[in-house]
Amino acid sequence: MTSGQGEDMNDDEDLLRRCARGDAAAYRELVERVEKPLVNFILRFVGERNVAEDLFQETFVRVVKTLGSFRPEASLTTWIFTIARNLSLDWLKAKRRHREMALDAASSEEKGRIIYFKDVLRSGAAAPEDRAEATEDERRVSANLSKLSPIKREALVLRIYAGLQYSEIARIQNAPVGTVKFRIHEALKDLSQLMGAGEDRNPAAQGG
Amino acid sequence: MTCSDVRKALSGLALGDLDAEPAAEVHAHLKSCPECRAEEAAIGRTLGALRRAAPVAASTERRSAAVSAMLRAHGDQAEKLLVRPRSVAWIPLAAAAVFLLVVVAALNLRGGGTPFTVATVTHGANFRDRESGDWRPVLEGMTFSAGDRLVTEKGCKMRLTSGTAELLLDEETEVDLVAPRRFTLEAGRVMAVAPASEVLIISDRANNGVRVAGRVEVSLREIKASVAGSKEVKGQKPVIPEPTTLIKKSIVARVEKGEVALDGDRGQLLRAAAGQQGTFTFGGKPETAPLEDSRVGTWADELGEGR
């Protein structure tokens, strides 16, 4: 186990060194390593496919620009997900600000309102219901995920879609491992209740 | 275990986070409690739906776009190195020139860059075949681009051209073409000849790099560092390990014409002009000194590149 982690660290270091030299093959290896979980994580975070694709590219541009700040105590994967998470949060905040400006123009009562971080997350995670290719599962999951508390949702998404270890999520969320486990368990329980409630309502809605 | 305890533990059970003992207790309770079983099934369905609902598949286009964006970002950072401060009267012209350079560089990077063509090769040079990984002989007229690796054997020299830039390889030299206009020197020495508009970048494995705008010989030297000190762990006696020596191969750039920007592995920058040589310390700090011998790269004369 320990030697495996050691090998991972060596792999990371070697890959990082090659990336720092501008090695195209190393860039490709890095992108391939995290592509699917990362793009799905960002999509779950921001809720819009085009934005998720843009933020995916931007994450790797940021990786190149900040290679020097990587600290080997975190894994490369954790570091990349942290960058993606921060970019996603910035985008959600900007989106919220944009919305606030529009509201301000419409109503002076809105002026001076404090924007809370949790609201930023909630507003940004709109369900991608307008996508034609969305499956039924995806529609239900997206709709109900957005109702979870942001911090629980993030922990669950990092576990399920990014496949990160609890210790890696703990590092990203800056919380103890036990807290992260609790958040994920609670998130799954809450989501199950939300989806169960949806199933209960659907037949009635169809019948009425 | 009560129903309340079990329901708190069901998510952990579904995610495989429960230890064997509590998991066995939960399973025992589930056998006799239909309400908790229904709850367990609902959590299982939710987890299944979550796992099935990864909407975005892997895509070659996405990966290629990301790699291109990374190469552009790397190129943009590198481009900043050779931009010198100019007098105010030159600013509009310089800004236009930089803009054009960036556009040209971006186009080059997007398309994989202009490949290098083998203009001259004496006997015994090989390249690594990308598909099979085998080494094959290099012939005049062949072209190479990012991802290719070239080696010259004893007695062999090679001249590569790309636009007006040239790279000359001495015998027993190995280079890795890692990006358009960027090489890693693995062994031996090269002569880089490049105008300011088509700079060549050569780096070593320690991640020190030189950006060549002129005529510059780039070779490797071994640099050493002694590592010594004590390890202290709270509550234990300090341990003093034997000093160890670390060795790196680091670049030496000898500038005959033009200049090079020296880019240390931690981002330290310095410029070496004609008549100087640039080196790096073990910590990646660039240094310059006057050339001891002003004859640079006479070994390359027989390859007949335009001086």
C-alpha cells in the first residue's frame, strides 16, 4: 500500500516535470487521467454543459500557469480538482453578480442585498433539463442534487463522479475526513428521500 | 440496533464505508424489518441512478482541445521572456509586432507547428517510431514534429531546418521534440540558429530552459549538490544521516550571436548576450560569464549552415 502510494507520487513527479517542460505527450497523459470524472464533476457543479466544457479547458490552462505552486503533499488529481472547483465557484459567483445587476436595474429594493455563498451555489446548480440528450436518471438526479446543501452536494459529487478518496475530498473541502464521510452519507440519504418523494408525486401528477 | 440507528447507517452501508461488525448488525436488523429494508432499497436505487447519470462521455476532441490550450498557455508564458523594454516611440510598433508574433505562434501551436526537416545527415542517426516504439534510421528529407525523439550515433551529425531556424546535432546527441520549436536535450550537444521571430527553446531534464534568438551552442554538464542535515522527530533523538550527493545534467548555452533568455526551473530569468555563456546552479538559478573560448560550435561547420 505504502509503496503503491510512493509509486503514485513518483509518477506524479515525473509527469509534472515533463509538463513543466511543455511536453505535449505529458499534457495528454494528464488530461486523459482525469478527463471523464473532471468534466462530470464540473458539470454537476455549474449545471451547464457549454460552461463545463469551457471550465474544463480553463482548468488545464490554469494547471500550466501554476505548475510551480503544486505541492507534492497533495496528489496531482486532488490539485486539479481543487483548481476546477475554484474556477467553478468563480464562475457561479460571476453569474450571480450578473443576475444581481439585472435585478438591481429592475428594482431598487434589491440594492445593497448581501450575496451569500450558499445562495451562489444553489442558484448556479440549475438542472440541465433543457438538454435533449439528458436521460431520465440524469434529469431526476440533476433536479434533486440541486436541492441538497451545497457542501453536501460537493462532497457527494466528488465521491461519486470524481471517484476521489475521502482523504482527498477532505483536503479539497478543508475538513476532517469524518466530517466529509458524514456529509456524503447525509447527502445520499437526503437525495434518496427527495427522489422517493418525486416518485410518489409523479403518478398523481400524471393521473391528474 | 434500533430502526433509527440502522437508518443512519444505511448510506454508509451502501457506499461500503461500514466496518464488518456494524455492517453485520445492520444486515441482521434488515432481515427482520421491512420498513428499514424499503429504506435500504431506496438508497440503493438512488445510488444506482447517481452512478448511471454521468452524462458526459470521454471525447478525443475535448482532450485535444485541452492539450492545445495547454501548449498555447505554455507558449504564451515562454513568449514573455524575450520581450525587451523599448523606448516610448517604439511602443505602438512593438505592440503590433508582439501581436503578430502571438498570432503566428498561436497558429503554429494550434496546427502542431512547422515540422523540422532533415536537411543533412551523415551516417547513423535514428528516430523512434511513434506507433511501434522501434528505432528507425533517419533519412534526408524526413520531417519531425512534437512527440519525436532523435539520436545521432558516434561519427554522425545532423542538420534540421524549420523555416529560417536550424538545429544542428553533434555526434552522440539525443533530443526530444516536446512541442513545436521546443526540444529537450537528453545527451550530447546542439547548435541552435534562430531569428528573433522564430526562437527555439531547449531545456534539460532538470527543467532549466534557454530560448535562443541568435546562434548558440547548447550542451550539458553535470552539476552536483551535497545534501546534509539532521532529521528531528518530536520525542526522539535527532538522527544525522550520511551526507548524500545529488547529480543533475544541466544546460550550458554558449552564445556566438544574438542572445538567449535563461529560464531557471523555478522561473528565475536572466539574459546572456553574444560572447557570454549561460549556466544554471543546482537550484535552477541562471548565471552568466564571459566565454573562455570565442570559437563556438566549430564542430558544426561541416554541416554548412548559414552563419
